[in-house]
Amino acid sequence: MKAGDHIGFVCGRDDAFTRVKRVARYASFEEMLDVEGAANVNPDSPREQQLANIRRIYGPEKEALDVLAVEIELLQPATA
């Protein structure tokens, strides 16, 4: 995945088409949250809660493979 790539998201009957603006690689989830800023990752959740949620989804074996932060921009508004 690289800047300029397109990603389509589908959830039930909703969808969105996006463009990758930037991809950054980090050694850990903590590093990613520190550099990207927790508010930029999820403005509605405190940093420690985000870290707990991410680690609940992705175990240590996944984190050991490196962490990607992907910045996207919406190209097509979601439809219902």
C-alpha cells in the first residue's frame, strides 16, 4: 500500500471510496500513537483506551510485524 492507492470500504449497504494520502510504519502501537497523536487516530477515545482496544484486536505477534498508520481522504461520500 502506498500514497495514491485507492481503497473501497463496504459495511452492509454503506460504502466509501478513498485515496491513500500517506502510509507510515512504526515498530509498535505505542510509537504509532505517540507520533501520529491519539486524537488524530481516534478523537473520541483516550490514548490508553485506544492502545487497549488495538491490542485486543491485534495480538503481540501482529504488532511484532510492524504497525502501519494509513492516512486516507474520502473521494466519494458514503451511501446508504
